[in-house]
Amino acid sequence: MPLSGIIALIGGLCVLFGFQTRLGAGLLVIFLVPVTLVMHNFWSAPDPKTHQIETAMFITNVTMLGSAFAFPHRGRPTSSAQHLGNRFACGPVYMSDVS
């Protein structure tokens, strides 16, 4: 597995499980910035269909970058595993909301 895959995997797992979310979000940013610019360069697409697909993938990665930048600001979300039995949970629950 290339280094970029390891960085994305560790970052995603950190965010998913709520362990060291700032580090995980930072790893996701380190992964997403070069991937977004190099792999989804829609400005050099040879045909309109490829341009449309690459534009959609580029925008998707930019939205994921925005989420990764929001984690250090919003705080650590509780793990979804902690709320599996709660049927009435609606939306994300952050540690600052839990007493």
C-alpha cells in the first residue's frame, strides 16, 4: 500500500473513532490536497465527459477538505459506536454537547 493510502487510512480511522481527531484531520488534509490537485485536474481534461467527472470529483474532495478543517474547530465528535442503541439520536453529537 502506498504511503498516501496509509495516511488516508490512519486519518480516517482517527476521525471515525474519535481518537486524536486533530491529528486525523491533519492527515486527511495532507492526503487530500495533493490528491485533489494532481488526480482531479479537471482543467486539463481532454473531453467534456471527463471534464464533468473530474470537476465533480474535485468538488467532492474540496468538501471533504472543508470537513477536515472543521474538526479542529468543532471538537471531537462522539463515536457512532457509542450511540448504536440510541434510536432518537439525530445529527452529529459532539463531546462539548455531552455532559
